[in-house]
Amino acid sequence: MSKQKSPSRAHSPVPYEKLTPECLFDAVETTGIRCDGRLNTLNSYENRVYQVWLESGEPRVVKFYRPHRWTEAAIEEEHDLALEMLAAELPVVAPILLNGHTLHQANGFFFALYPLQGGRAPEFEDDETLKGLGRFIARMHLVGGVRDFEVRPSFNCEEFGYEPVEFLLQGDFIPMDLRLAYESTVNDVLNRVSRRWDEAGAFNYLRLHGDCHAGNILCTEAGVHFVDLDDARMGPAIQDIWMWLGGEREIQQQRLLTIIEGYKQFESFNSTELLLIEPLRTLRMIHYAGWLAKRWQDPTFPRCFPYFNTQRYWQDHILALREQAAALDEPPLELNPW
């Protein structure tokens, strides 16, 4: 896997300490719109996201980006991709253009406003839903493949594997009696990930949604809506698909065939990327543990993730990594399994 320098990760332990309701409303009103004082906190950990009401009575969503996670240029690349997809008539919830800009800055925070979008998670058991998602992702990838990100990084084993492992081992997170087991297990799976990645050979990198899990897809009677491109980056097409493949191998295989059936109506699919499903799943598991550790001084995280940094958490995590080691030795899913 290629290594690419990522944006600076330096951040205050309490980056949102000064984001009071008064600060929030003041920031929003620098764009020229007026709030009526109503506020509702929405579910988000990395950033801070709120529903606010305008004096007209209309609701809007305002997203305050975590300081120092992305540069201004990197956030603008995310917005540009969303607007390109919207222009292609894709169901992406894109930032609102105000005074010629989608990204604004006030009181030390970058922020953006979005239309409010409700909905429910997709039903992955339904074949028509899966085909539809496949079609939409293919169209998103057609847009994403037009050009590359210049600032945002690519999916790579360094940032999603080795860096979080190093951070965890240097910090006081893993119980001493489990430290050796964790280190040997995670190094083993990372070696397997690298071998599988090399086996996949050459494949195209394109601008992706990057974090296309069920929570970022909202279904309504009018159709599906894709939200939150905060983790958009360069990577293989399968990154936007593999998170929909849950359950036993037989279920994963059938879902994959159904999704790709829809995908191929708009775009070709490189079957060698199927070798990357388990490596990407493994890297997400490793990165998630490191992400929690890096954010642990943010008061929101101990409150919302009380199970992290416990003996049971690390026992379960090591067991899950061992299971992934076995999965990485299994043959990949196929497009012609029978």
C-alpha cells in the first residue's frame, strides 16, 4: 500500500470547550442568516453537529469541524466533491452556498450549513435496495473518477494500521497483561493485510465517499440520501461497498452479487478489488481503536464510549483481530462463485 502524508492531527484535548450556544449562533449569523434561538444537538463525535431554526421557521443543520483535523483546503475538496455529485443529480446532501461560499470561519471554527435531511437506515436484506445502492455508488464513482484530490490523502496501511498501533502502544491504554498478546496479534494481521494488498496488484484510486456505512445513508419514501463526506479520500471503489457486506460468507456473497449487478449498470468493476475487502475491514477495526484513544481526552468520548479502555474491551478486540487473521487467509468473495 502506498504511504502518503496525512493532515496534521494535533488538537486540543477539549477542542469544543468554547463552542457555547452563544458562540454557535453568533458564528451562524456571520453568514447573514438569523436564528430564532432553538437548538438541537445531533449525533456526532468527531465533529459537532446541530439543528438550528431560522427566524423564518426553517430548520438547518450546522456542522462545526474538529479543529486541526482537516485543513481549509481539504474541507473545500470535500465540499467540491459533494457539489459535483449534486450537480450530477445524485442524492447527496451537500453544503449550502452562502455569500459565494460553502465553508465559513468564525470564533476559531470552520463550519458549514446543510439542509435538514431525515430518514432511516437502508434494508440490506432487500435485493432492490442493494441494487439501487449499487447504481448510486457507481454514479458517485463516475463523478469521483473525473479528477483526483490534491490535498486529501489516500487509504493507506500507515495511517489506518501502523500509526494507530504505535499510538496505542506508546500510551497507557492496553492493560499490561494483554499488551504482548495485542502487539503480536496486530503485527500478524498487518503483515497479512500487506500481503493481500500486494496480491491485489494495480487498481484505480478515485475520490470516494470513504465512510459509506448504514448510518450515512438515509432512506425516505422519496428514495435514498447519502450524507457526511467528512472522511472522503482517494481509494479503491470497494471501500464504498464492503461495509454493506455483513453476516456469514454465504450472505456476504449474495449481497455482493446483488450490489455489483446494480453497480455494473453504470460502471465497470475491477474484481481484483475483492481481495481488499478483509484488509479494509481489518484496518477499520485497528483504526477505530486508535481513534478512540486519540480522542480520549475529549470529555465526550469517555462519556459516550465507557466500554473503551477496559480489560473486556481489549480482550474482545484481540479476539476479533485473531478472527480477522483467519478471514485474511480465506479465499476472497467472487463475482462468479458458482
